[in-house]
Amino acid sequence: MGSDARVAKSAQPFLRVRSLTKRYVRGGVLQKRIHVDAVRGIDLEIPACKTLALVGSSGSGKSTVARCVTRLERPDAGEIWVGGTDIAGLANRALLTFRAAIQMICQDAVTSMNPRFSAAETVEEPLLIQRRGAAKQCRQSALEIMSEVGVSADWANRSVMEFSGGQRQRLAIARALVLQPKLLVLDEALSGLDLSTEAEIINLLLDVQAAHSLTYLFISHDLPLMARLADTIAVMCNGTIVEQGPKSQLLSNPSHPETKSLLLPAKIFQKKYAEMLGVSG
Amino acid sequence: MKYLLRRLLRAALLLIGVSALCFLFTEMAPGSFFDEMRLNPQISPETVTALRARYGLDQPLIVRYSRWMASVVRGDFGYSIAYNSPVAPLLWTRAKNTLLLTGTATFLVWLIAVPLAAWTAASHGRWLDKAAAVVSSVLISVPEIVIAIALLALAVRTRLVPVGGMRSLGFQEFSTWGQIQDIAQRMVLPTAVLVLSSIAVVERHVRASVLEVLQMPYIQAARGLGISRTRLLFRYALPVAANPAISLFGFSLATLLSGSLLVEVVTGWPGLGPLILDATLSRDLLLVIGGVLLSALFMVAGNFIADVLLLAFDPRIRTGESHAN
Amino acid sequence: MAGDLSEELLRVVNLTITYSPPASAPVRALRDASLKINESEVIGILGESGCGKSTLASAILRLLPSYAHNDTGSIVFRGSDLLTMTEADLRKVRGRAISLISQDPALCLNPVMKVGDQIAEVLRAHLAIGKGERRRRVEELLQAVGFEQPRQIYSAYPHQLSGGQRQRVVIAQAIACDPALVIADEPTSKLDAALQAEILSLLSEIRKRRGTAFLVITHDPTIFPGFADRIAVMYAGGIVEAGTTEDIFRKPLHPYTQALVRLSERYLTNSGETKMRFPMIDGEPSDSTRVNPGCRFEPRCVDRMHVCIDSDPQEVTHNPSHRVSCFKYGK
């Protein structure tokens, strides 16, 4: 590979999704089969170290996109290019290297954690599963990452159930980072948190992104919040992307009604706030 | 509806499978009815062969099985070699006796267990709950045979109730009321054994289910809206707690014919149990299969009824296939 | 907003509640909380997890678990103390004069009963009206909360409805008997941002049409402007500041309130090109098992002083409508 190829590679987006489609089928042997398109013809791109926010209301299909990108589900059609490989159709065995590169953090981390594990055990688990070294090494790496995300070392052996909501989210981030991923998919990772906890986690995510050169795919229903974190925003409605572009463009000049309706809460608050304080605010 | 049809189809397939297996197993058991005869020097080998041919025992397996299946469908369960009479009427008289016993026992068990369970769940932690827990632990730990023998001994010693059999001598001369009394008295012992050995399990299951439901947020929410305690228990808690209980009830129904073998043998109740036991020991093939098939029929029917009840009681299953979203 | 001489509806006086669960250290969930709600007023309680706001909500209708004890205080509703009422009298208040809307609507509805029947149950428990009349009222209520097809919705089961629809059903249950006060515990937290606006405008409308008072409990201050008349801010079991909505947003006094108001401005700033960090509050949420004196917020406070460590701040009246408990303002 010459220097030309290297230059071309850095201009390539880290994640590129083309025509992604996922269907669900209801019914079986004795029932009529009904096909439901959860997601249809999704195109999106995220340059390396940037953040794309995929926003939409419940049922728009955004979580399905997340699951397809992390290959928790296999898409029915389309391509998912990670680096130079299309992982959409890969078999499970071939996916192993990519599983470490793409990690997911969900809403309410506690439901994704084994309640019998301690904090340290939860974070080191992925290393043990992928056999990245002896048990002692794995534990050491886990503790390092935990201190980076702000979980104190004396809490390492406490059960995950003893942690508060924000702390558990930190553990989830630590667990995701421990395999040194390149892409982090955050599926409503900020929903259900107190305002101050949300702020802490957002700041942590921004720090971590800079420190580890991560690319983020953020899934959320809160467009105004995403505007403060993302570079580009894609709006989903009923399984397709209805508007997509740099965040400044979407915020100042939304064209699709769905985008406008997602921006509504912020607009209402701005209006009421101004009313309440008198026009000068 | 389609849900029920699928269940029905599955039930039918199950029955066919069970009968085939039965047939096969009884074939595989060593020895046949006629082995003893052969050992008897007074009967000539030719007679034995002729008898075997007469009963169709020299035909290949498949032929015997298909001939039998054909006749079963017609309602003819074949011929019992040992009793020298058609199988069906034999089974039926005995089955009626068993059903009388187990039916009464099951009815009593559920009649007592459900309200008791609801009561202990509602008074969780207090003395009633604790006392009931101790009693049910004891009942669960003691094997059925021990309960049977203990009660039998008690009955014989105290002569409170007559023991053994279903009817006294001279039964025919009793008046109708006298006959009922007689049977009822003789039923006390075996029914008591059955009730005592199965009530604890039912009570625990229903109690656990009600307890779990009482913790659910919607009960608190309803309480906050001013719904009365009784209404909460009966209209809000029990219907949801019913789910696991209904499955258990289906299981009770399923074992109506097969669950009382031990008790019948020990207390001498002339039910299906002792009949099948004897038939198995004497390799009376068709009687055994007939009996097992009848039990299997009840088992499958019991589970099917449980499915129907679940469908009737839980709208989530009923409408599960048609979400508004 | 100014000078409404409405009658007092509910008054919480110095309420203290301790949880003593078996096999755990006792927790002081509420300390000396005092609150006043007038007729048709909307009071907001602002606080984060563990501040005691849900305890306060449940305490008013005495729906706390058996291991919760109220050590001191009273809750006076229209002249009677709710804490000393008999269970029978209390049942007449619940759902009739005061209703509670709990957090997650998916969990608060009976899964095997039609939603229409569930609303009818509330009517049945309190009003002596016949079945036909009940049905009619339920359909009216369903329409009032925004359903266009009340008949269809009546026969639906909770699992057949969307999150927003379930929330509307729960609201219909709460207003069925036209209560004077509705306590809404995090009414919008589990909803999408777009639905939040709809539900809030529904609650506003109910207040306008029926004159219902609301006690809205939330961790999100952005729902208050244009809706709540007064706000009480809670931290670690105590009310640290209380005032009109305008007071709180325009001139927050307590450092905690100031931090929360700053955070709520996330919706105000327009897009910059760089990603913006959020203003944070240092430290961990407070440990509620702590029993020694000292301001609970002190470990995280940017303005903390020596006196804050040893003694509890008393309440100071900054101006007639605005109270705060902080040493910065005296005492």
C-alpha cells in the first residue's frame, strides 16, 4: 500500500452504511406471514473520531439500526462498511475481530449486567471472553479503565447493584472501552438519568472520545440534547431517514416535519422561558 | 382460534406417539402371557401355539399395532387375555372408581388451597402465614406412602371409618342413601391421603404467585386511587396470579387417572391403578396399553383444558398476536 | 400570578420520615419538609434521585411501605390531618379528593383488565352511579384526555397501547372523580421528548378547565416555565429553596438550585460548532444514612464555608415569596 492508498484511507469514513434493510416476520406455519419493515434503505456515514446522532421517536427503527450495526442482528439487505470490510453479511466466526472494534452501551446499564458480579468482574469480563491475557492482566486493565472513568478503586469489589444509576453507566462505559474499540454505539445511553448525572456522563463521553480517538453513533429521541454533542444528525421516521446533515444546518433550517416536531420541546421551553422572565430573559 | 387448533393438533399427535411407544415397550418386556403356560407340563405345546395364534400373538409387530389402532378408533380396545373379556368395559368400570376418588380429592384440594393461599399471602409474615408454612413443609417432606400407611393404621386402630374396598358386603340391600353413605365412608381414607399429599404443593404455588402479584406497582397505584382491599385482592390481584395456578390446575386434571395408583393399592380402592398393576405383571398386553392410553388421554386433555382456561383468563395471550402498534 | 387570594388546600408541616428496612441502616428520607398548596395552584418539586420527592408524594396519601415511620409533622388537608385519619376515611380521600399518578404508566395499570373498566373502577369506588352512567363518564374522560376514539380505547388492554396512550389513561383515572389535587410523580420522564410537551399541555388544560391543583414532581426543570406557579427544590430529604417559578429561574439563591438552572439551559443555547461541555456538580449524591448535623449539600458546594460543615442552615425568608436554607443568606 503506497502513500496514496493511505491518504485515501484517512479520508474514508470510519463507518459507512448503505441501503440497510431489516424486516421482521410475524406468523409461522399455520398463520399468514406478515412482513414488517423495521428499517428500509438506510444510508449514513460517520468520519473517524466524529459523532453522528440518529434521532427519532419510539418505533422509528433507530434501535434496529443500532443492533444491525453492532451485528446483534443480521440485516436482510444492505452494506455496513467498517474500515475496509463489509460486515453486513459476515458469518459469526469472521465477525470476532469486529466485535471488539464495535461496542454498544444501552439505556439503563444495570439490565445488561450480571447482578452477581462485582464492578471489577463486570469490566474485565470482555477481556476474559476474548482471551486477552492472563486473569491478573485482565483485572489490571479493568482497574485502570475504571479509574479513568471515575469509579474509585475501593468500590471495585462491590456488587454492581450497590452502584447508583450514574455510576453504573460509568461502569458500562468502562466495560465498553476495555477492548479498545474504535466505534461506540450509544443506544439511549443518557435516557432516564438525572440532569446532573447526565451532564457528568456527557462530559465523560466527550473526554473519552478525545482520549481514545473514538467514533460515536448516538441513538436518542432528544434532538436538542444531541445537538450539543454531535457533528452530524440524521432524523428517522417510520424506518427511513427523512433528513440528514451537519447539525448547524438541521437546527437553523429544519425541512422535514418530523425534525421540526423533535425540535419542538426546546422551542416551547425557549418561548416559555422568555415569557416567564419578560422579553429580556 | 388458530392457537387452539394448533394445540389440538399437537395433542392428537402426542396421543398417537404415546400409544406407539406403549405398544413397543410392552413388547420389549421379557416374557409373554403364555410362558407360564408353556412351563406347565399338562398343557401341550400345540395348544399354546394354537392359543397364541387365536389371540394373534404370532403376527408381526406392525400388523398387530395397526389392527389395534384401527379398532381403538372404533372404540374397541381389544381383548384382555387374563380376564377373558373385552378391555374397554373393564377399564371403564375401574376408571369410574378412580375418577370418583381423584375428582373429589382434587376438588377439595383446590377448594381449600386457593382461599388459604390468598389469606396467607395477604397476612404475609404474621402467625397464620408462619403456621401454614410449617404445616406445608411437613406435608411436602413426608412421602405419600408414609401418609397412606399412617392413616391406614390410624383408621384400623380407631375404627372411625371402614377400610378396604369400595362397597361393603350386602351393598345391594342398602337403600340409595345407605349406598351413598357406604361409599362415602370408604372413600374418606383414600381421599384424605390424596388431599394431604398434594395440598401443600398447590397452596405454596398459589401463595407465591399471589405474593408476587401483591408487590406489583399497579396494585399500589390502584390502592392510591381508593380501591377497597377486597376488590384489590379479587379483581386486581387474583386474576393476574391465576396464570401459574391455572397451569398447575391443568396438571392436576392431567393426573386425575394416573396419580392415585399408590393410594389405591395401599387402601384397596378398586380403581384403575391396581388393574394396570396386575395387567403389567401378567403381561396382559392390551389391557396395559388400554389403561395407559386412557391415562394419556386424560393427561393431554388436562393440559389442553389448561390452555383453554389460560386463553380465557389472560387477555394478553388472547390478543398477543394483534398489537395496536 | 400575583396576589391570588385562593384558599389553602394542603399544608405539609415539618414532616420527617425515616425508613427502617429490616437488615439495613435506617435512612432519613424526609427532614422537616414544609409545603403549602392552594386551590388550583401548580406546585413543582424539583430534585434528583434520592432527594425524598417520591417519599413526599407517597406520604401525603400514606402509601409508604410498612417500614416507613413518620417521626414528626402533620399533613393538613381541608382541615383534617391526613396522618391521623382512619384507613376508612383515608380511602375516601384517595382518588376522590387527592389522586396520585405514579412514575411508569406501563407498570401502573392492571394488565388483564380493559383500560375503560379500570377507569370505571375508580368511579365505582367513590360515586354511587349506575353502570351505564359510569360507562358514559369514562368515555367522556377518555375524550377529555385526548383520545379521538373513546369507544375503541375503552376495550383495549394496556399492552395494546403506546406509552403516551397509557399515560393518558392513567391521567384519566386520576381525574375521574374530579379531585382537588393531583400529585404527578415524574409524569414525563419515561416519554419521548415530543410526547412530553403533549402531556404537559394536557395537564395545563385540565388545570384550566377543572381548577385542579397539581403537585408535579420531577428532576427536569424545563417543564416548569409556563406551567408551575411555585417551585420547591429538594436535596437529601430537605427543601433547600422555595419560591415562584420566576424567582427560581431568574434569581436562584441556593448553589444547588443555581447549578440545576444552569443545566436546564441546555435547551437555550443555539448550536455552536464545537461540542460543549456541560456544567457539572462535583461529587456524589449525598449519603442519606448520615445523621450528624451539617448542610447536606456542603461536600459538593462551590460556595461552602466552615460553618456549613457543622450546623444545619435554617430557613431564611429572602422575600415574601422566596425562602432558602443556606448560610450564604444569613443565620
